[in-house]
Amino acid sequence: MRLPMHVGVIPDGNRRWAVNNGMTKEKGYDKGLSPGLELFKLCEKYKIKELTFYGFTADNTKRPKLQRLTFTKACVDAVEMLSKENADLLVIGNYESDMFPKKLLPYIQRKRFGTGGMKVNFLVNYDWKWDLSDMTKGIKSNDISRVDLIIRWGGRRRLSGFLPLQSVYSDFYIVDDYWPDFKTEHFEEALLWYQKQDITLGG
């Protein structure tokens, strides 16, 4: 079984899920925590080497304040939850901005938790322009490797600025279900789909 070494995750559809379930939009963010941990465990099972979650972008902070506060808290909770697992954790994003949660400052340098093993990256207040803003010093996300497979929940067919350099040759798999409706089959079907792709990297 040919597996991707690095999987990128765009966990979209939280607000639409909340509205469909008779809730206000901000109520959907907390529902993404359990799927994130479940996906991490699946990556461990399949011995994926690196996993990158898209937390929130700098553009997302333009949303109403209550939504912003709620998805920021959800990202903090997710990172702290992953710090209790066996992971080499890194949070990457514009940490000089007021929109970056101060509780995540200890994670802007990669840290090993438990026995380590899988590299786990969390994009928080991430902006691709910020990432590439000073190429004389290299990209700010230089500790993140090329992404083999990007999986986006929620049915949208766009990258939304996800690690533009690392995703140049990524295969892109879409799950129409919203992120809070995560199922093991979503991930396993993506892996099966990936095996059928012709991976040439331009060669």
C-alpha cells in the first residue's frame, strides 16, 4: 500500500454544519475537536510521517468577533489536546499579530511530546503572504515538508492559501461532508484514492 508521507487537512464546513443543525454559526467550531484527534490517531495507525491541520487564516479573523473568539479557542484547545499525544508539534502563523493566541506562543518552535514520532503542524493565523514575505531568509514554514495529499472537508474546491510552496505537487481530495461529520471512511477512502494517482512530480 503506497501511502502519503505528509497529509494536509482543511477541516471546512463547521459553520454550515451548525446552521444545518439549528445552531448559531460559532457553535460548529467545538465540534471539530473530536474529529481532529480521531484523524491524528488514524494517521498514527497508518504510520503517516507528517500531518498539517489548517486552523485559521489571517483572513478568517475578519469574521464577526464571536466567531473569531470561538475558532481561536478551538485551535488553542486542539493544540493543547495534541500536546498530550506522541507528537512533534509546531504552530505556524503570524505570531506578532494581536490575532495570534498568546497561549500558543510556546509552540512556535517545534516541541516533542510523549515519545514524539509524527510531525504535527497547526496553521494558526496563517497567511501565505506572511509566509513568503522575506524570501532572502527563506519561507517561514521551512520546517514543514512537501505535502503529498491534501484532504478538504466541506465540499469546497479551493486551497485557500494552504502552504503554497509545499502544496505545489499535492494531490487534492474533496470530502463533501462537513468536518464535524468526520468518519473514518473519509480518510481511508482518500488513502485508497491516493494509491490510484499517477505520482510523477512533473517527471
